[in-house]
Amino acid sequence: MTIRDVAARAGVSPATVSRVFTQPHAVAGATRQRVLAAAEELRYMPNPVARSLARGRSGNLGLIVSDIASPFQAEVIKAVQRQARYDGYALFVADPDEAARDEARIAVAMAGQVEGLLLSRPSMADERLHDLATHTPVVLINREVDGIPAVLTDPTDATVHAVEHLHALGHREVVYLAGPAGYSNEMRLCAVRATCRRLGVELAERGPFEPTLASGVRAADLVLGTSATAIVAFNDEIAVGVLGRLADRGRSVPEDISLVGFGDTSLAEVVTPKLTTVRLQKSAAGIAAVHLLLDILRGGDPGERTPVTLPAELVVRASVGPAAAGVAVA
């Protein structure tokens, strides 16, 4: 597909299509959206190599995150921005609000202004990611797709340690509060299931939930009334939401129920009791992703890259304690 095909589909001139991908601020919003929709339908993407030859090196990198308000993503953004600046690049950041369709459109538009893209926890389909990577250097963070370079934070060992720690404290009934479907939730859930099965711990699963404080409040209501003595939440935000809701209902953590989160975000140390959590290497992941992308921009072969995997660790704080025998959370 060519720029003329996109222009014909959108009912605009080729020059307008060109401006959408090179100077999007110069095109009216409705027209820009029409062009981007046509480009997506035709699976057209601008060629960054041709662009760079015509305009010279941009000196820009792009970062698309699943939720810019997330404490996890905020730390990734800071690390990427710091490393990009150190290497002489400016950084464009965008948040598609976890909508795969918007994410693909933003990625196509941003590709027209940057030399390479970093996608943190992208939700678009593998096929769309491959299309994007065909035209633009791409590195994924916490998403594994064959043939696309990636940096992964592997929580498996630390998750196993979390469940083993609960078991050692006498917990025999655990609830896992799932996050959105995808790599991160799947890795955590598989480790929880396997470890509970090995140790003879009864596991109940609730969710999926959006990774927010409000979701944690709703999730807590699904645990209240059960005989579970421990909760493992998809992330710190859900866990802190649970903590607040349990307090509202007069239940104590960890005296009545123990609580484990994921991420070791800033929230984990500002709540009372401080949250036991699986620490993910957020800053290290952002820095490693920039290094990987710049290596590709300097001529490295992305097809030969195996994922960079960073381990996690369990951080034990005050939200976990011995199981309260015979006490239902009600």
C-alpha cells in the first residue's frame, strides 16, 4: 500500500496524508483521525528509513505505555526518559488508555516522528506488532512476541517465594485477584497455581480486574465472607484498594488476612501496614529497553535478539503474618 491508496480511502490529498505522519499538529483533528483510520484499514505504515533520508536524523524516541497514571509505568517512563536524554535523544510519551485500537493508531502516528519505538505492556495483537516492527524499530517491555526484541520482568521465582512464605506461616486458603489478560497476569497466575498445587494450598481465583485502586475495592467485596486467610493481588494498586476496603469493614491486615501485591511501587511503603510485594525491576527494564533499541538503530539485527529477562524479588513487609486459624473474613 502507498500513501496514494491511503489518500484515496480517506478522501484527502497525498500531501495531507504526508502531513499526518510528519506534522500531525498541522492537520485538523477529524481529518487526522480519518487518515489514521484509513491507514489502519489498509495496514499502511510510513517508512522511517525513507523519512530519515529525506529529513535527517530526528533524534527522537517514542514510548507508548498502557496507563500513564500507573505507578509502575511512571517509573518505567522516568527511567526511559533519563536514559534517552543521556544518550542524546528526546522522548515522546503517549498513553492509549489500554485501548488496542487507539494504541495501534498512536504507534503509527508516532512512528512518523521518531527513530524507534518502545512499547510497554502493549495490548495490540501480535500481527499488528509485527506490522509495526516491519517498518519501525520496536522494542517491547513486558510483552513477548516472536521475532520482536523485548525486555521482560520475570516474576516467577519471586511469586513462588511469596506463596511458599504464606504456606510457611500457616496459610492454606489463598485468593488470587487477577489483572487484565496478558503476559504479566499469565506469568503470575501460572506461578501461583503451580505453587499452591505443589504445597496443597487451596486456591480461589477472582477477576480479571483493571489494575486500579477502585478495582481493589470491588475485589475485596468478593473475598469478604470467604475462609481465605491470604490474598495475592495482581499489582500494588489492587492490593492497596483491598487494604482500604478491609479497613472500612473493620478487618485487620495481617491479623485477619494477609496481603501480597506486585510491583513494589511507591504505594507499597506509604500505606499502613506496609505492603509485602514482589519487586519488579521497573527502572532496569526501561534502561535495558533503551540500550536494546539504540543498538538496533546503530545497525544491530533485531531478528537475532533473544528477550532480556530481569528477575524479580519478594519484599516482605508488615502486611503478611501468621494465618488466623478458623477466622472467616466477613
